[in-house]
Amino acid sequence: MTKTGTGFRATAALAAAACLTLTACGRGDATAPSSARAHAAAGAPIRFGTVDCRETKCIALTFDAGPSENSARLLDILKEKKVPATFFLLGARHIEKYPELVKRMAAEGHEVASHTWDHKILTRTTPAQIRDELQRPNEEIERLTGRKPTLMRPPQGRTNGTVHKICRELGMAEVLWSVTAKDYTTNVSALITKRVLAQASRDGIILLHDIYPGTVPAVPGIIDALKARGYVFVTVPQLLAPGKAAPGKVYRP
């Protein structure tokens, strides 16, 4: 879910609703963060950074489809609140338009990942198109940050065996979500906050979009409320640690 406009919002809402019942959305074969941690190799480090999500009530804040004109404000909020996030970025009209924000995300400690180049639904495209949709943002992100992404989020969460295979070849894992505010359907920040808080749970992965005007204003309230409940915010790699995301695998709480 990415582009703006009333028509896109309606299409995204219908597709997202349908996706909840489709195995093509990757939910049937997904690995939970707790499983990734439990299957970490013997002798793996106890902690990733200063957080051990085996002991701590962790939750991951993720944003799709940026950068956008709202991303600088979002980064200011995350810096003020001392919260790391995972950004699944779009290439066309986003990475291309806001390269300095991509650099800033990486420099401030956030995980920079891919949401494809042009938001094509990967299950409806050819293997060559899938590969192009994944390689192009990887190359740009690596050029800007010095680090090639190891995570991607398929548009609308739609994935299949072909996508898994190509991701494995490219060294990428797929990350879905457990909490959605459906912020592509509303600009009411209070409603976005309410939806997130109602679904939040330990090891949760929150899906938001910083391209929509109601989302970024909701973030401070979401962070404060979840911190008050005892949650610690982490990136997706921190959520899985000491396990690591395996290329070609799908991760979802």
C-alpha cells in the first residue's frame, strides 16, 4: 500500500481486506520472531545491541512506502523518543526524490529495507519483473547508505514460491506484519492510534505508512502509550536476534 489519492486508498483497502484470507499473502508459511530466536545457532550472542527480546517485551515499528515529505518530521519524532524503526522504502518517486532522507534513516540507526521499486504486486508479475523490482531499490539503497538491504516487504503482503525463490537468490527475507492501522483509509490520527493500540502484542510488527498525512501525527501517542505498557521498540533484526532473517523466508508474528 503506497501511493496517494482517493482511488488508490479504495483499491488498497479492498486488496488488504482480501489479503487477510489468502495464502498468497504469505501468512501460511511465516516464521514468528520467537521461533527465529529459538532456532538461533548455538553460541550466538546473547544480545543484539542493548535489547534481548527473549527477556524484554519487544515490538517493532515499521513504515512502508517512503520516504515522503512527512519523513523528516517522523525522523525528528523517533530521534526525540529514542525509538528505532524499520523503513521499507519504495524506489520510484520516493528513494529517487528523497535520497538525503534515506541517508539520514541509516545514519540515525534505523533499518533501511525494500518495498520494491514501483509497488508492483509481485504475485502478478514475471520472475524477471520480480527480480527487477527487488534489485533496483537494493542498488540505490546500497549506493546511498553503503549497506545492501537484507529485508523486503512485498506490496500488499502478497507473496508466493516464486517470490521466495528470487528473494533467496538475492539474499533477502520477507517481513509481513501483525498490526495494521489501515492508515490508507483515514487521516484521523486518533483513529490510527486507537487501531494500533488495540492490536499491539509482544513481538508485534506494526505496519504504518508515513506517506499519509494522519500517520506521523499519530506516532508520538502510539510510542508513549506502548512504552507505558512496558514495550521496548526495536528494529526487525533486533526482534529476531540472536536469530537472523534467512533469505527466502517469510517472517510474521
